Amino acid sequence: FDDFSHLRKANVAALIKKGSTPLLRGKILAYWGEIKELKDTGMGFRPIALYLSKTRKIKVSPTYLARLWKEVKAND
């Protein structure tokens, strides 16, 4: 069992490095105009994530939305 611990650690590191699926990112960016509008009105990422879940059927965490927000703002 201990002999394969380095393989498990390598697999976990690869998953973390890979990040989330591009499919989820694409779905979120498709509604980026709505997200930007909600954020500009002062809404936080938690209610925005709930909004996406209820109206657009996209399950996303507020943490991921915040990270994606920072990435998009950095690229602007």
C-alpha cells in the first residue's frame, strides 16, 4: 500500500494542476454578461452561483466564480 503512495500523490498533483473542466468554464463564460451585470450591481459570488444553479442549471462554486472573475479581469 505504501509502495504506491508516490503514484497517488502524482495523480492528485496532476488533477490539481489540470484544474476544472473546460466545459464548465465555457458554460460560465457563455453567461459572462449576466454575471458581470450582477457583480456590477454589488452582488456577491455566492448569490450569483445560486442564480446560475437555479436559472441556468449550472452548478458552480462561488470560489470558482471568484477565481474566474480575477482571471478575466487580469486579461482585460
